[in-house]
Amino acid sequence: MSAELEVYQRQSFGRTLGLGRLAGLLVVDFVNGFNDPALFGGGNIGPAIERTVDLLASCRRMNLPIAFTRIVFEADGSDHNLFVAKVPALGQLTEPAVCSQIVPQLRPRPGELVVRKRLPSAFFGTDLAAWFTARGVDTLLIVGCTTSGCVRASVLDALCHGFRPIVITDCVGDRAIAPHDANLFDLGQKYADLLSRDAVMNALRAPQRHLSASN
Amino acid sequence: MSAELEVYQRQSFGRTLGLGRLAGLLVVDFVNGFNDPALFGGGNIGPAIERTVDLLASCRRMNLPIAFTRIVFEADGSDHNLFVAKVPALGQLTEPAVCSQIVPQLRPRPGELVVRKRLPSAFFGTDLAAWFTARGVDTLLIVGCTTSGCVRASVLDALCHGFRPIVITDCVGDRAIAPHDANLFDLGQKYADLLSRDAVMNALRAPQRHLSASN
Amino acid sequence: MSAELEVYQRQSFGRTLGLGRLAGLLVVDFVNGFNDPALFGGGNIGPAIERTVDLLASCRRMNLPIAFTRIVFEADGSDHNLFVAKVPALGQLTEPAVCSQIVPQLRPRPGELVVRKRLPSAFFGTDLAAWFTARGVDTLLIVGCTTSGCVRASVLDALCHGFRPIVITDCVGDRAIAPHDANLFDLGQKYADLLSRDAVMNALRAPQRHLSASN
Amino acid sequence: MSAELEVYQRQSFGRTLGLGRLAGLLVVDFVNGFNDPALFGGGNIGPAIERTVDLLASCRRMNLPIAFTRIVFEADGSDHNLFVAKVPALGQLTEPAVCSQIVPQLRPRPGELVVRKRLPSAFFGTDLAAWFTARGVDTLLIVGCTTSGCVRASVLDALCHGFRPIVITDCVGDRAIAPHDANLFDLGQKYADLLSRDAVMNALRAPQRHLSASN
């Protein structure tokens, strides 16, 4: 994409947002059904989940506000929407279904928020933005799946709500790699800083918490 | 993307939403600055604008509710947000600036809504969803630029707000073709029906208004 | 309030919105805990619940889209917000608690939406507006409790989202009568039509569905 | 309202939220048309404006983020909504109209945000919440008019968005005193702390910034 990149750079895209005063962690849709290639998974989602384990532990040690999302629909279809009309298998993600539970290695702890949602963005039709605002968060570390779906939607809405989004590139995954790559390009150029997990963990540890994005 | 497509089809993505009872037209950011390769334009945006002229005339003949968007920032920077921080040149799009005016060939008429926005989506931080809801619209024909930016964000939010989004594939454009194509793939699989302008115009004319999406 | 009324009339407040094409029914917070004076109830809430039974049956016969709300918080406090900080007893309204269940005489049926919320408005932080929009609703019949709290907040947000709100004056109730009356005054002057249950039921039955508000 | 108050206290209403880390100032609709009894004014709005002059100066000295709202509609009626349908005279508040300009004694300075809105709440259909969030604000001092209309709607939405609302009781006003008083009661019981201007100014000056609400 070197030709594209030249256009974007000439038009001033892709600047760095940096880290603000307080970061929160947002874990998007890392549930069993998205870890299962037979259902909604595949691609690089499994490794992204594994790499998130240490990041989550690190954020817990720092007492950062942590929120998880799950897609949950009613079994009677009363809350089905246009997203389910477009992707009917999502209707399997009911409250008790195994496929809608957060993967065991990332199980939320008491006091960590679990947001139920019926749309791609973690913010649309939820009170998540208020939850982070009330806790003084101005920066969001974002991991999860899929990069081209609920992660991208959540990253964009994070920016719109006034939170600096940092996409942790090796802790997000997608069922297919071409959309994963294409969406990381868009996100890095327009809406978010892109950083590896280790770069983020080093930056959070640093006393002055200064981040330089390395796309 | 045939391997990707196979995964998406197996996981039930890409179903057709179809046309509802009443369609509205949403024209996203077809302003001079996005028609100018030296500013935010390039790629296939120019042809998309030209192909929209007839579509707009057709929607006007049918008295469909029509809304346009413009990005507008204050000259004093008081309303600058993280989107401008990421893409600083957007700050040039002030109310009187030539680059922020809708292109002459698509000039809005009295009674058509012009939404000023400071973020990618036509819906975020605006009252556009309520405007369409109050007019009984349940389907949105969406044209504009850029496919990978404000169009995609607006299409997704249209779906989230309960409007069936129809992306008119030859009336949307982007400054670079690879992101244009990658985003049309995502939109067609997850959030919207994709139709050519002529297919939409034929469907709107048909007495029973039945659409079959041909991705 | 005759002096106040004169000011409002002179300044053009209090016009009638009327009934649109399709009405939905919104039942706000008629749960056991708001029917119990020892918890959040009292005043005229009990009679408002009883008068809603026939209205609900009538709306079901007409196949109107019907949505209910419940306030639901997590037992671990992870989702507690400023509303709970202001009114701590709300934290008792957990998913399994008897006090958070919809009263038995208004029990939702399969296919009717039950919205869980953590804030006064039925719309804030929920996808309720999209649910009604996708069903073609442009008018909302609103009942529930409390008039000065969650009903008022929901009526105002209904208006903001583009739905004509009709407050059914004898199917809304409050724990204290002075705030009930003061809020009906505000709602009728600024945001909604006020009609009795019988007037609404007659209007819905009429072939031409024309409503004249009688404040 | 002593009987009402007893009910509210027994049910745990009316707790104090207190001041957070950083306060912003929100000035709601203090425009010429709401200072003019012949248009939308009257009651105690004039004195509320005068008492806000010193508060604004004080907030500027402390470099608090400051935002103002104006109601602005298009002259061609393209953006008229259900609020204008309910209160038709609001349509006079067009961009150039004298009645829609902020009163001269509170004129915004460069860098202070002026939000144009078409609905009661300063937050609905605007990007105001993101503006405060991006600036680290978690507490909002709220002044303006009218108490029973746009102030109440803005206070409630402030709470919903995660900002602790502090209503400055002698810097808010209404066209009629009974609704002013009734709404201050509701706000203090359910959604906000109520403080006099002098109490707020003293608290902001104090090194430890500790507020005790005196309803």
C-alpha cells in the first residue's frame, strides 16, 4: 500500500494521539464463539487471545478500569435487529450459551464491567462511555475481535466519545487476514494509534508514561 | 478474496436486508475539499460525484427525504477533537471555507437537511437519526466519500439506528482504491446491501419496490 | 398554575403533536419495587398499573410494537453509576431480585422487548430507539413510573429521537403527587401530548386514527 | 413539600455527589430571546444571568473548560423537529437572529465552545460530552435557563454521560417560578447536587476542593 500511504501522508493523516492521563482497557468480544473457527472464529483470533492474558494481568496490577463486551441476544428473538438480519448466526449468542461466554483465560473479576451489546460497537446502545468518563479515563487500550468488525467499530466510537484509542496490534484478531490488515491500515491512518502489546506495557510502566506510536 | 469469502459465507455473513417502506437519501461529505486531490480527494471520488447527479434528481422527483453532510470546524479551534488531532488538515474545513461547501452540481435545495458534523459518522453528535425517524424513513440510500472513512462510519451507524443501509457502489468514492475495495467488502458482508446506482433507481421505480442485492 | 399557563400560552408552548402513522407502546419501570411503598413506590403508582392492564391488552390486539423497561444493576457493583450514587437503594434492583421483575399483571410475552437500563431514560445507553425505528414506529404511547423520573426522562428522549410522545395521564404514577402534577404540566407544555387512557384507546380504534389532545 | 421530602428521604434519594477532579462550566441558553419576557423569558431569568457574570469570570481565571449552548434552527425549516412542533416560536431562533445570540454580558471568548442545538439537552445530538471527556472533566457546574426545560434536560444528560452535575441554584432561571421550584426539587433529589453560586466559588478556591451540598 505504498501508493496509498503516500496519499494519506500528503493529506496529513496518521498523526499520533499519544497517551493521556489515565488509560482504561477494553476487551472486545473475546468469547468462546469467536475463538471457534466453526462458529465466528478463525484467522489470528486465537493467538490474539493468548497474547492478551499477560496484558490483562498487567492492567489489573495497575488498577486500570477494565471493561469486557459480549454480544447477547434474547432466545425469543424479541431484540433481533438489522445486524442479526445481516448475519443470522449471531442469534445463537444468547445469555446462557457457551459460545457467548468470555473465554476462560480472560474471565472477568468482580468489579470489572461486562457490557452486553447487540451491535458491533462496544459503545452504541450501551452506557460504556459514561462508565469510563466517570472513572476519569481519557485513553483506551483496545484488544479483541474482530479487527474488521466490532474492534474497528469500538475504536471509532472511542475516538468519537473523546477517548484516545490505542489499538494493540497483536492483541486484536480477525477470521481472515486481509480484512484484518486493511482495517489496521484505516485505523492507524484515521482514528487510533497502533502499538504492539510490549510497547504498551513498557509505556504504562514508565514513570512519565510517554508513548511514541510505531505504526 | 475468495478464501475470505468462503469463511464469511460459512459463518452466515452477507445476507440481504432489502428495501423497507420508505427510503431516504444520505449524501456524505461531497464537498469541494474532498473533490480536490490536493486537499482530501483523489481516487474515484470525482466520478462518484458525477454519477450522483442523476440519482439526486431521481430522489427529488420521488420526494424522498434528503440529507447532506459537511465537516465544519470553528476557526478558533474551540471545537477541535481527536479526529482533527489525528488528521490536522481537517481543521481547514471552516463554515465559510470554499473547501467545506457542497459541490455545486449537488447543491442542496430549501427543505433538504444539511448536517454539520465534526466526526466521521453522519449520525454521531448530530440529530440526523431523529430527522429520518420523524419522517418515517426505514431505509437509507447512502452515497458520498470516503468509502473507508465517513461513508463506512455512516453506514454502520445507519444500521445501528435501525435504518437498512444500501450503499450505492458507484456513487461512493475514496482517495485510494485499495481501502475503497476493502471497505466495500466489509460493508457488504456485515452491515449493508451493496447495489449499483441503476439497480437502485430501477427498484425505486418499480411499483412493488422489491430489491435484490447483487454484491 | 393559571399565571404560569398564561405565560406558556403567550410564548406558543403546548401545541398538539397528534398521532402519526404507527404507534408503539412503552411501559416504563412497572416493576415490583416501584409498586411497593416500602421500596420505591407509593402515591398513585398502584392505580396506574391497574389501569394499564386493559391498555396493554388493547395494544396487543392491534399488534403494536411493545417494549418494557426494567432497571437492573449487577450485584458486584461493577456497573454502578452516578444515578446509584444519588439514590443508593437502586442498587437492590439486580437481575434475579423480586423487586426488579415486571409486575405479574403486565408480564411481557415472547416477542415483546424488555430493555434493561441503568439510567432514568428508557433510551439512554440502550438500543430502544433503533428497535422502534426499525419497526416503523413514529408515535409512542408512554405509561409507567415515576412521572417525575423515568417517565419524564423517557418522554423527553422519545421526542428527541423523533417519536411523537403521548403520555397516558392515568397510566403514569409517582410516589408523591406534587411532583407528578408538576411534571405532567412540563411534559404537556414542552414535549408531549397528554391524553387519558380511554381517549387513546378510542383514537386507536378509529379508522382514520385522528387524535385531539385534551390537556 | 415536607410530606414528599419524607418519602424521598426514606427511599434513599437526595445523596450528595460532590466535586470530582476537574470541573467544567456549562452555560445553557442564556441568549437574548430567553432574557426577553416578550419572547421566551420572564420570571427569574434576568437575575440569574446577572449573577452568572462573576461566576464566569471566576471559571475563566481557573482555566476551567467552558461551554455555552444556543438553540439554532434553519430559516428554511429543513431541520425543524418535534420540539418546534410543540413550541413553534422556537423557529425564530435562526443563526443570525438577535434573539439566538448569547447575551452580551456573557459573550464567549475564543477557545470557549459554543454548541448549537435543536433540542432541550445540551448533549442530545451534539458532541458536547466528548468535548468535556477529552478535557478530563468529570464534574459540571451548570447554569442557564430554563430550569424546567433545557437546564433540567442538560443536567440529567450530564449525569447519564458520567459527569457529576452541580446545579447552581441562583444562576438558573425560568419564565415561571412554580416550575422552577418543582424542577429544582426533582434535580436535587434524583440527579444533581444543588449549590449556591457563592458556595461553589468558595469550594473551587479551596485547596482541597471539598464541597458540601446544601439543598
